[in-house]
Amino acid sequence: SWLGSTHQGNGIGKEMRFAMLHFAFEHLQAEEVTSAAYVDNVASQRVSLATGYEPNGRTLEVRRGEPSEQIRYRITPQRWEQHRPHFAIRVEGFDECREMFGLGGVAR
């Protein structure tokens, strides 16, 4: 996920991440979800931690032609259950698209 700087700090990034995690675990049956944030992007790191991700190593990536360290994160369905939000998240229209995601049949 990515959010423009003018929209940061209002909880939108956290809500966006919760919605994505809900979709991944509840509808796509993901076994884990990964994310990463550059070490100087503290806001993104905080969103990851606040939504239940755990640190999962570091990598060196090229950013704007220069090496830059990223912190890797991961979250499992079990951890998601412990950190899911207390507000409702609703997905509409997915049943019509299940086969496009390689998930035939009806929702679980």
C-alpha cells in the first residue's frame, strides 16, 4: 500500500492496511502476507506494527540509484486474528471474481 504524504497521519494508512489484510486472509485464504519499509520511513513501519506485522529480517535494495536498507515484515492468519480491527470490513462483488484469483467454488 502507498499513501500520499498529504493524507498521512489521519489513520487512513492503517485502515487501508486492515482492509487489505482482511481481503488477503478472509477471501484469498493467504497463508501469510509480507511487507517492507525503508529504514527512514518510520510512519510505514508504525503502520505495519500497529496492524500486527512482525519484523522479518532486513534487505538492501536500490532506491534512486543508491543502496537503501529495508525492514521486512510478515503476518500470519493466526497473528491477524489477534490484531484484526474491531470495526466491520465488508467486501462486495468478490464471489463473481473468485475464479480470476484461482479460487473456484463458493466462499468459505
